[in-house]
Amino acid sequence: MSHRTVLVVVSFGSHALLELNLAATAAATDATVVVVDNFSDERERSAIRILAAEHGWQLVEAPNDGFGAGVNAGARQGIAMGCDVVVVLNPDLEVTGSTVDALAAQVRSAPRTAVSPVIVRPDGRAWFTGGTLDLRSGRTRAHGGQEDVAWLSGACFAISTGLWTDSGGFDEDFFLYWEDVDLSWRLRALGAHLVVRADLRAVHVVGGTQRTTDPRAKSSLYYRFNCRGRLLFAAKRLDPGSRRHWAATSPGFARDVVLRGGRRQLLRGPGPLVAATRGTMEGLSELVARSRSRRRPLAADRRLLVVAHPSPDLYGSDRQLMETTGAALSSGWEVEVVVPLDGPLVALLRAQGATVHVRTFPVLRKALLHPRRLLGFAAASVASVVSLRSWLRARRPDAVYVNTVTIPVWLVAARLARVRSLCHIHEAEEGHHRVVAAGLAAPLLLADTVLANSEAACRAIASALPSVGRRVVVVHNGVPGPTEQPEARERADDEPWELVVVGRLSPRKGIDVALDAVALLAAAGIDAHLSVCGTVFPGYEWYEDQLRERAARQDLDGRITLRGYVHPTWPVLAAADVVLVPSRVEPFGNTAVEGLLARRPVVASGVQGLAEVIVPGETGLLVPPDDAAALATAITSLVADGALRARLAENGRADALTRFTTARYGAAVLHELDLLTGDAQR
């Protein structure tokens, strides 16, 4: 797939500005242009339609749910068209095509980076050089440093579609203003870097989209939603103390916002003061409502489940968590999920109906398995346990669901708070020294119930702590399938064989093995192309660099596409002839099940949970891990035998629909929760 940039511009009564600015930009770049018309009136919409048709722009006609909603709609359109970079522009922005291309190129070279040019006024004075945010006062400035800034202006920035999807895009609750600060906050929580390019310029005709006759005065929307957005940001992202302080200082902030439009405007009427007051009251209402929701009492017939989860991302274990919370919510549980960082998972959980708290707590990562780092982890854990115990005693949940063994502080805190706990294991760590393995598993002694997502995970625990292993309950993951019946893959004789890998870019996932296998296929005269869908954990950027370097070598030139994060994955699976899961370690393997549900033949490593998902020779093929030659041989057998491909695809889908349904998974988890709280008998 060739690189494609989508230029997203949201218009509200701005067709004249689009003709003046966007037409010149679009003519000087190969980017796809998507214009989102937030409805203002029929005359304006007709003008936008004519303009889009004349220039060949994609047009999205929206009802006007706000700037963020408009950008989200444009980005969705671009992603559906296969674009890999989103560049957002204001209609009143003059920017050259070369600047757009330079922004997109930087994002492609560093996909976990969002980048903006320096933005200046028509007279050359700086308008934006990098945003700063004072968390105490709740005030922002648009003139800061240019490396790893606090926020990027929504007037002009570039971002990879993978990072955009990870973040969830703009929060549409903001409607207008502060949505860029909020998005930047969430991007930084995901480990992304925000950069302003000092060598690139864009010219912003400030207020060009605002309908005022005074060049200094602002629109009533500016006053209202700037005041509202500040308090909404506090309600969503800040701790209680900061929220109270921002609320107390909101009258002063509203005054300063109004004065940005000059004192003279106040002689013409109280409109700016009314708008600012209205926005402030709306923001304060959001603060009060969200604070109350955090401490609302439970009804007598409701049960509270607190779920602790180590990640706000959207990979296999994160999406499996949503199956757990969805099942609990549907059966009448009140569910509160606690994560250590904000991220895209948070919005999805809230949409389900769960309450989500962002609280800092230590997560045991592989990088911490070093004596000095473990001491630091232990010290942080002690302080965290004290805090979490107090929090749990205040919440009084019926049960605590700890969704991985990597956050043992929750099991300790639950025991000290005298709350029954369930730990769901998604790991199958092997190869550690016996003492280390026992130490890592020791917190499970405090759990009242232990679930594992595979027999492999159960065996790993049993080998470290036999007493725990004997009471582990295995519940295979439930994986939702595509919304439509998948069709058999049809391909022309001259097409390359399409292969796909979906998963984190990590050595554990064996992506490098898949690349080497494609090189072996090419050497054998088989024309194959591999799409790799996934991103790295922060700190593993070196692995992605290695993959890109390997993909650029002559024997793989043009045969590998690193697509970043992709969701939903069904379109890329439908476009594949074979799904690969070349993991070196895999406790379960949701991506293998997704391949089966997509009605595609699957070739996987015969390790751990994958050996439980795939019935070799019946529902897929298993090969030794870390063996590119064996992987290439298995793919070759599928290329040569259409009947084998069809049989594995049909059998695999039928088996997955029997063994790995979300209904079966939800029922099993709910049964264990009922046993835990005394509402069922084993």
C-alpha cells in the first residue's frame, strides 16, 4: 500500500475561505482532501457542494455536532480510504503543500509523534509556537518550547492514523475549544511525543471563521465554549483538588477570556459577558455532575464490581476486558474500572456504561525484573497499597476483579480492605528462575478466585505455585466475530498472495520471523505481500526500527506494509489469503481466533495458548516458533493447495463459533463472580 495523506478541514459557513486557502494548498500536494461541512444554512451547504465537486474533494455533510466531531468524521473517511496520516487544517489557514508533505513525512518516520508547524499571524507575529498548560491555574499559553510540548493547536497538526485511533480522536463532549488540549493530554498519556517544527510555517488569519465586524472581538461561541471547555477538561482529567481550584478561579478566567476581545465590544451590549457566564455555568455543572457520579450511593439491589486493569490501550487483553465488563453490566452489576492512565479504552468503557477512574498505581513490566528496579517497584507498591485500601473501604465493593497478575497491589489492597477478589491471568510466563517465578505468582495466594485464559497459563502458575495451580479455573477468551458473514477470498492469478499479522510490534509476537518467511517465499518465486497491523509498547521503538530496516532490504523491497494500529481488523483479514500468528510466546491468541472467525486459513506457532486454539491440520497449521523456514513451508503448502485453504477456513470458523463465543465467555465469568460473592454454588 502506498502512503496516503488525508487533509481534513471542518467548515462552518467558510466556503469563501476554503476557496481562498484550501484550494491553493490542495493543488500543491497529492493529499486526499476531505471537507466536513458542519451545517450552517442551505445556501452555504450548496456552495460547499459546488466547491467540492469543482476541486474533486471528498465532502462529508454533517449536522454540526462541533469541531471535534467534524474532524473525527473526516478522519474516519480518510482511514476508510486507506490513508495512513491525518493532517488537520483550519479553513482560515494558509499553508503550502510542501509544509503538509513535510508534516506527513515526519509522522511516517515517527508514528508515535504528532507534529505542528509554527503558526504566525499575517503580519508575521507568532500565534502558536507550542502550547503550555499550568495545571494549578488552569491557564494555557500558545507560546512555549517546540520539543515535546504540552499541547498542539487544532488549527494545524499531523498525526498517524494508528496513533489517532489509539487515542480515540477528539472528545466530542467539548464541541468547540479545549478539545485540542484534551487530545494532547491523552496522546501524552499514551507515550506519544508532541513536536512543533520550527522550520515550517503556516499563516493563521485569526478569527477568519468568526462572524464579527470588529477584528479583535470574538464570537459568542468563543467566549462560551472556552469557559465551558476549561472546566470540562478539569472534570474529565484532573484530581479532586485541582478540579476545585479550577472551579474557584473560573470567574477570573471568564473575565480574561472576555477581555481578549477588547473592552470596546462591551459598549455595544452584554453579549460577551452573557456567553462567558453561560459557558462557566455549564462547565461548573459538568464538574458537579461528574464529582457526584464518582461517589453516588448504590441502590440496595445493586452489586458493585471494581475492576483493576493495567492499560488504557485497545489490544487483545484490553478488548477482552470489555467482554468482561459488558457481561457484568448486562447482568445488573455496577461496574467501576480503574486504570493507571487515560487512553482510548476509557471512552469505550464509559460508552458501555461503566464508571472509569484514572488512578496512578504501579504495573509490573518485564523491564522491572532487575534487582534495583524491583526495589523501586516494591517501594511504590507499599504507598499504593495504603492508598488503594482506603479507596476500596470508601467504595465498599462486593468484589474486586484484578485483570492481570502484573498489578499485585490490588490483590494486597483488597485483602487488607476485606473485599473478596478474583484475579484473571492473561500471562503464561516461562523460563524464569524458580524463585523468581514463585515470587511473581505469590500475590495470587491472596486471591479468592483465580481464572486463566488458557491451560498454558494455568500450567505456568502451577509450576511456580502448585497450591494456586490446583484451584485455577480455565476460561478461554470469547472473541466477537465480524458483523457480516465473511466471504471466501477471491484473487486474480497475477495478484500477490496477501498475508497479514495483527498484534503488538514486539519480539514476543515474532513479527521479524514473519518478515524472514516472506523473504524465503520471494526467493522461492512466490509473490507474497505481508501487512503488519500493530504498534509498539513505549520503550520498544527499537524493535519497530529493526522491522522497518529489515523491510527496506532488497529481498523484501515493496513486500511489507507496516500499517500501524488497525481497528476493526475485519477488513484487513478479509483482504488476506492467509493469517499468520508467529508468536514466540502467546498465552491465548485472540488474533488467531479472529483469523478463524474471518474464514481465513491460519498459520500459527505451536506454543502455549495457540496450541489450544488451533487443531493442527483441521482448523489451521501449527509450526515451531522462531522458525522462518517452517513458517514459509506452511504458507507454501496453502498457496499450492486451494482445497486445503478452503477446508481449514471452513473448519476453523465452525470451531471458533463453537468454542470461543462471547456468550460462553460471559456466562463463565459471571458464574465465577456469583460463586465469589455467594450467589451461586459450584
